[in-house]
Amino acid sequence: MNARQDGPIPLDAEFDCASGEVLALVGPSGSGKSTLLRTIAGLYRPEHGHVLVNNEIWFDSQKKINLAPQQRSSGFVFQHYALFPHMSAMANIAAAMGHRAPAERNRRAHELLALVNLSGLGQRRPAELSGGQQQRVAVARALARDPAALLLDEPFSAVDRATRQKLYVELAELRRQLLMPMILVTHDLNEAAMLADRMCILRRGKTLQIGSPAEVMTRPKTPEVARLVDIKNIFEGRVLGHDHDRKLTSIDWHGQTLETKYSPDFLLAAPVSWALPMEYVILHRPAPSEPLPHGEQQNFVSGRIVEYVELGPNVSVGIALDGSNSDDRSPLLQMNVPTHVAHHHQLGLRVTIQVSLLADGIHLMPWEPLRR
């Protein structure tokens, strides 16, 4: 599908989702995630674009085709479920079966209740069900339409953390039985990484990058995407050289030479932006003593801790590099350290430490001025 318009909701998005695949639409509030889901369902009509599902045109602005929502075989799970409060779970599910003969509806409703692990609860009304059970009824009702695509709009946001974890497992099991595209709207990166085969990163209605969770979260195309997937370490550097034999590229960073993943497309002496997920920052104190496993390149840097915040099992640490001063406006190097490790090494504010930046984790991107 694609959707484009200048306003009132700006859109410049395009993506696809294969049968049996889960695609997560991820982005901050106002990025157009729910609007795009509603566009597929026929609840919103953009100025330009098209929606094609199983070779059937649901919407095409040029051909002036725009099927009504009831003509589109989509199953929609709303954020707050939108169940009929006066109806039982069975009746809520059966209400979506207008395309089936009345004699079939009761049998099919029982099948769907079993599919979502609610056998025996069909006569309860929504108020008599927990949040997780209501979510399961909403999924069963969406599937009652025998949809060609399942659309999930923040389906886990209204339940507590423990229930959410159970529902993640159930959805993962359910998707193996459903050979249809599933599009999940979420603002939770961890949720998207757990459940989705691919992620589509959106901002202000525009598609910025699509790829597997691992690809998007460790190899963002731009610094903007890196920020949206919550990479804390985003810096500027300059390309020094490419070593074809060792498959490494070297960059200058504040007078230090860093070895990075081989990226020969970047021109020599050109400025670059680069990102480093925190799991690729390894602590050494007071000095590195043991080599890393064979094949991993180390870039040793030292500095002083200027931010130290204990957050339960982990400590968030901000490091100012040696040679920087209070007027240096470059971002701090950020890392997480298990709390027991931080205590063992007596880490704290103004403590000098040495860390290594693994070359395999340093990802080069086209240069953009850093946001201050």
C-alpha cells in the first residue's frame, strides 16, 4: 500500500506485507501509524495512493476505486477493543459474521473462542472479562470476518505488563496458524522486535526505513532513524581509509582513530555520522587486561563518568572522553552496566574508566549535523 497527501495529516508512506508475515508500524505519536491502518481498513481516505490485498484493489485514487469498509475483508483489532458492552463474547463474535449463514455462526464462534483460549467463557459480557480476555475476544471477532489481512492497532496497550507478556506468546502462536498479512501498530520497540518479521519506521507520516528488527535497530539508514530506534550513541566523524584485506574502515573521532565495519561507499576524508548501540560498548577498568574473542576489533577509549544513574538491575553511565571539557558540546558516550558489576568496579561520578567500542557495532551513515 501507499498513501500520500500534504494534509491535514501529512502522509508519504509505502510498505507491503506478505501472507504469514507480521509487519510492525513503529514511530512516535503523530507519525501516522493508526491513520495508515485505518486507510487499509477503509476508515480513512487519503488524497493519493492505493491499497492492494491479494491482488484485489481496495483503494486506488487514480482509478477512483474506494471500497467501503464492509466490502474489505480486513479484521481490525482496535486499541480499546470496541466490544459491544451489552453482548456476550459469543454475540460479539457472531456479530461479525454477516457473510455466513445463521446456522454456521454459533459453531464458528465456538471455534474462534477455542482458538484464542476462551472456551467456556462465551456467555460472559465484556465487563465480566479481564482486559486480556477482552483483547482475545476482539481478536476472535476480527477473525470472524474471515479476513484477508489482520490489522492490530496498539492491541496490548490497555493491559498490564504480566498480561501483555502472555498475550505476546499467544499472538506468536496464533500467527503460525494464520496465513495472512498481519500489520501491528505499536510505539514499543521491544514489542515490535519480539513480534514482527519486519519493522517500518515512520515519522510525520513518512516511511523512513523498512527491514528486520535487527537490521533497523543496529543498521539505521540515517541519524534520524537511529534516534527513533533509541540508539543513544550517535556521533560525527571523518573517513580516514578503507582496508579491503581486513574488511575494515577507519574514521577519525575527536582525534582518535576508530576501526569500523567495512563501508567502502563512503568517500575518503568525507564527514560521516555514526551510531553505536550500547551493547557494543564494553567496560574495562582500570585498563584492558584480556583480549576480546578472536575476530572482534577493539577500539579502546578512556574518559570520566559524568552521568551515573542506577535503574534497578542496570546503571546508566555517561562518559566524557579524555580531552573533552565543559565547552565540548559533543554527546556523551552512553553505556549500560549491570548494577552488581558497577558496584564491584566501584564506578561512580568522576571515576576514570576505559571502554572498548566494538568495530562490528559501529555503523556509518550519511552525515547530518548533530542535534544539540
